[in-house]
Amino acid sequence: MGLLDQIAEGVINGDDEQVAQLTQQVIEQNRPPKQILDVGLIAGMNIVGQRFKAHEIFLPDVLLAAKAMYAGMDLLKPLLIAQGIPSVGRVVIGTVRGDLHDIGKNLVGIMLKGAGFDVIDLGRDVAPEEMVRAAKEQDAAVIGMSALLTTTMPAMGEVVQLLKQEKLDGKIKTIVGGAPVSKDFAHGIGADAYGFDAANAVDRVRQLVGA
Ligand code: B1M
């Protein structure tokens, strides 16, 4: 088994020490951070999701897996941000109201910072009004929203509607993403963009701000 597979296995087993140690090892071998993320950490978390869905594992196991994933992500973060260039725009991001999943949102934030964006992270369970208020206050060009639950996705549409009501929809653009979110959904609620993963989100935000 290769080291990246062992990282995935560490995430699946919720073994944060194994994940941290192996991630450090592959970083020292100069493996590309994006490869460590995709083939190691995210691949492991995908299997956790499948097993959780199949009721083979339970919530405490998923929490441990998330902790293990963060142990690896913390080490990768400076490398993913390293190529940062002067700010090309300000983005407010958050996981929507009622939703506590923040791993994907954090990855999007890390990649945006790496691409030179000034990122203001509002955290998780963020009310639509709070997203709009923060974007106005911070003079952000883009609001980025993440949702992992089908029940929380509608809050994204509320943000788009609030911006319309305040006639800010031309000035502050929106991008949505997260496992249950699709391009069609994004189009349906009137969001300006949809990102299918963190790297794609960066490309789409670049397009939104014309960078
Ligand atoms: Co929960 N959970 N969870 N969970 N959890 C899912 C989402 C679920 C699909 C699992 C399943 O059943 N297979 C399911 C949702 C079902 C549905 O709605 N259809 C589910 C459920 C049901 C729940 C609870 C309700 C369980 C319960 O209590 N009975 C509960 C809800 C809590 C709440 O939010 N109110 C719950 C809780 C949790 C934990 C707290 C234990 C934990 C989260 C820990 C944390 O985030 N700090 C957790 C986890 C870890 C998962 C799974 C296993 C993994 C999610 C993850 O982090 N993936 C997940 C199963 C799955 O998705 N396969 C599941 C890795 C991450 C890198 O991917 O977030 O998709 P993702 O982000 C990607 C892209 O989606 C995209 O880029 C990222 C990187 O490439 N992306 C964007 C994300 N945001 C973006 C924004 C963008 C652009 C792209 O623009 C702004």
C-alpha cells in the first residue's frame, strides 16, 4: 500500500496521529500538496461518507475521521497558500444556516487564499442576513456558500434573494458548492456560479471578478 493510501486509511480509521505523521512524510518527499489532498485525505473521507450512508459506521466515527482529516489539512494549508500573490479581490465565505459541515468550505477558503484572494471566513451555520451584512461591511466582491445537506441548500437561495432586494446582485456575486449542490441548482436559485470542487471554485471566482 502506498503512503497516500495509508493516509486515506488513517482518515477512514479516524487516526489523526497516523494521518499527521504520514502527511508530514509525503510533504518531505515533495509530493504535490494537491495530490496528497485528493488521493489521500479526500479519497479517505469519500469512503467514510459511503460507509456512513450504508450504516456501516456511525456519527462518532465520522467525527473522528473529520478530526484526522484536519490533522493532515493543517500541515498542507501553508503549502496550498504558499503561492499567494497580492489580493485579487475579497471573498466572504461560509457554510449556510443549519449546516455544520466545514471541511469543504475550509478547503475552498485555503485554495482561494492560495490564489491571492482576501478571504473572510464566517464559519459555519451562517444566517443569510449575516452573509449579506458581512459582504457589505467588508466590501466583498463575492459571497461563497457551502452546503452539505439537502435541507440547508435553500438558504443559498435566500442569500441571492436578499442581494436582489438590496439591489446588490450586480455588485456582489455569488458562488455555491458542496456535495449535494449542482450546476442546475445554482442556476435555479440565480447564483452567479457553481464550483464542483475547491480548485474549480477558484477558477469560477476568478471569472466572477474578472481576474
Ligand atoms: Co455529515 N452528512 N451529517 N457530518 N457528513 C453528509 C453530508 C452525508 C451526505 C452523509 C451520508 O449520509 N452519506 C449526509 C447528508 C445527506 C443529505 O442531506 N442528503 C450527512 C448527514 C445526514 C449528517 C447529519 C444530519 C447526521 C446526523 O446527525 N444524523 C449531521 C448534520 C449536522 C449539521 O450540519 N447540522 C452530520 C454531521 C457530520 C459531522 C459533524 C459528524 C461531520 C462534519 C465535520 C466537519 O465538517 N467539521 C460530517 C461529515 C464529515 C460528513 C461526510 C462523511 C463528509 C463531508 C466532507 O467533509 N467531505 C459527508 C458524506 C459525503 O459528503 N460524502 C456527510 C470532504 C470535503 C472535502 O468534501 O464538503 O463535499 P465536500 O467539499 C468539496 C466539494 O463539495 C466542494 O469543494 C470541496 C473540496 O473539493 N465544495 C465547494 C464544498 N463547498 C464548496 C463551496 C464552493 C465551491 C465548492 O463555493 C463557495
